[in-house]
Amino acid sequence: MLIADDQAMVRAGLRLVIGTQPDLAVLGEASDGEHAVELARSLRPDVVLLDIAMPRLDGLEAARRILASPRPPRVIMLTTYDTDENLDHALRSGVSGFLLKVSPPEHLFAAIRSAARGEVLLDPAVTERVVDAYRRARPAAAPPGDSGLTAREEQVLRLVARGLSNGEIAAELSIAEATVSTHINRLLAKLGLRDRAQAVRHAYESGLVRPGDPGS
């Protein structure tokens, strides 16, 4: 993976922590957004950890450029700030995770592994802020019309919107993990969505899933 942060101490700390995991390896480091985009193209990492506040090119724009490239890596935003604006931009760009720098290492490891599997994992504090933001924006959202999803696909979407991994969804519904993957692929296709990040956003924005609903 690639680490991009303008603070050398943060990069060193992340490399040290990630190095404790036998299945994770750091291929390179970048101190600004421009360098992160260049290294992402040359090193071809599976996952990129991007700080939002960086010189030359901020992390949000760097993420957009990285994700616009052919066969892009997964991108996880790592930041001190959890503002709604940053969340909105990050989710719109298609990132696979959004973590606060104060998150424990276990959350970082889980986010990296989830991203490598093509899943999305938000920091619990971030997930709560996303839900609160949509609650404020749509306090009386009407139930949506026919989404074209089956009852099981809607159930899976609610669990995806809660930030559960495929394995956790499988355990929750007592079905095989491969079946969960099939449901997710089908609901993404039906809704015209690119990935799980867009599915989470769509679920709350459209009213298909609403804060406080069972399973959401």
C-alpha cells in the first residue's frame, strides 16, 4: 500500500503500525497530493491511505485523480477532521474508507483489509455523522417508490449502509458470504451504482434506507 501524509512523524507511525501485520506491506510514502498521484501510478498499490490536508494537492483531489485512472487502487481517507463537507466529497469520489487519525489501529487494519476486498468501511464516529447529516437534510423523507430491488437485496443494502462487511452481513442473515456478494453486485447494477461507497450514499440520500429504520 501507499501512505500519503505531509507529516513525516505520521507516516513513520503508520508504517510502523502497519508493519506489525504480516499480511500488510507499505510500498511507498508521499508527502503531498501530487506525489501521491505519481506514486499511485508507478507503484500500483492495492490500497492508498490519503491524508485530506496536504500541500500542492489536497487529499480529496488526489483521491479523485487516483480513482479516475485505469484499474485504480482502493483509497482510504485519513484525517483529523470529520466535517460533513469532507465526508460528502470523499463519498462522492468513491473512496473505500474514511478514518479519523485518532482511530485505534484495529479500525485501520479492518479498513485496509475491507478496501482490499472491494468493501467500504467507515470509522464508527464517521458513520454516525453521515447518518446525522442525512437525518437533518431529510427529516421527513417519504418512502421511495419501487427501487426494483428484491426484499433480500433491500435487506442487504440496509446492512451495507450500516457499514457491515460481507462476512458480517452473511452472519447477520445466516447466508453464505458468496451469496452476499451476489446480492450486492445485483443491487449495484439495478441502481446504476459503481461501488459500496455510492450504495451507502444512495441508501440514505434516496430514502431507501432511513436512520432509525430496522436494520439501518
